[in-house]
Amino acid sequence: MATLMEGKKPQDWMNLVLAVALFVSPWVMGFAGEFMAAWNVWIVGIVIGALALATLTMFSEWEEWANMIAGFWLVIAPWILDYASHVDAMWTHVVLGLLVAAMSAWALWDERQNPHAPA
């Protein structure tokens, strides 16, 4: 009997958790009224969550690369979209973005070190 975790990378589960954290962060961190920051994190959170779910279903390297790019986007978005002055929004984006990028980089590295057999 196969378990839910069998053949799945813990990094992908972590990215799914981070996607949920991103989505609720505007309310938790108090920047839901900051239009650009809130909408950016909601959209990117949905994208990261969808990519994490897709990767949990069937590992594909491009999904990890896409998640890593989304993580890096979160890191630079406060300055590009001009809300870096809202400290809570900026730090939420930077910290969670770095965590998403790190989880995806780790999953890519892990797959190269310990490839899983196709299902």
C-alpha cells in the first residue's frame, strides 16, 4: 500500500505550505489594504500552490524552475512594484520568496542526487 508521501519530495509539500502562508499573509501581516502588495502575493501564492500540487502529482523539473522564478520575483517585487516602503509587506515578500526559491533549488538538487523512478 503506497503512502501519500511515497516518492514525493518534502520540499514540494513545504512550497505548498508556503503558498498558503503567502495567500493569507496580507491579513496576518496587515497589508491587505496595500493594493499592489496584496494582489501580488495572492496571485503568486496561487501560482506557487498550483505548481507545488502539480509537482506532487508528477515531478517535473520545469515546475521547480517556475517556482524558483516565482520565489525570486517575490524578493524583487517590492521595489519593482513600488511598495518597499511598507515594511511588513516587503519583508513578507522577501522572506517567503527566499524560502520558496530555496525549497525549489533544494528539490532540483535532490532530484539530481537521488532521482526517483517514474511512477
